[in-house]
Amino acid sequence: MDTKQTTLDAYLARTAAIHAKLERFQQLADDHLGHDPDAIHWGLVGNLGRVEAGLDELLAILGGDGE
């Protein structure tokens, strides 16, 4: 029996991992990314800017038109 992973198997595994991480990220986002809304400060805003830039970069890599 050949247990060698095919390209498609690897692709599907990575896609599933990405979906799981996106789901976790959505849960965090729905909960203010774990931050108390009454304790928001400019450092957190800066961190979110980095996250947003990273998401834009990922969208550009995948052809989703990041800003």
C-alpha cells in the first residue's frame, strides 16, 4: 500500500488547517480579540493595524485584492 501523500492530499490538509484557524480568529474577533472594551489603548489599535496589514498581504497573495 502506497502511503505517500499526494499534492492534493497536502493541499486539502492545509486548506482544512486554514479554515480551523480562520474559525478561531473569528471567535477571537467576536470577543473583541480577548480585550476588555473598556481597557482599549493605542497600543492595541497599533497591533490591530499590523493584523489588518497581514490580512491584506495574505489576500493579495491569494488574489483576493488586499488593500
